[in-house]
Amino acid sequence: MGNLLYLIAVILILVWALGFFGILGTGIQGNSLIHILLVIAIIAILLRVISGRRPV
């Protein structure tokens, strides 16, 4: 389950980066959904780092 959470976090960060730079959507002027995805991804990564587990 932890690997799945980490994978989802990485995918969300990639989608956020693509949206932020305008590759997906309107770029910086876009809606706030992309920033919500970033926050979720960062929380998932922080939970993994705090728990001390390492990816396989």
C-alpha cells in the first residue's frame, strides 16, 4: 500500500508541474485544482518520509 501511495504522489507532482507550466491547461492562471493535487502529493511524500520506510 505504501508503494502505491508513493506512486500516486509522484504522478500528482508530475501532473501539477505540467499544469503549472501550461502544458496541461492554461498555466499559472489556471484553476486551483492543480495546487490541491500538489498539496496532496506533498502530504503523501511527507508521510512516507516521516514513517521512515524506503521504496523497494
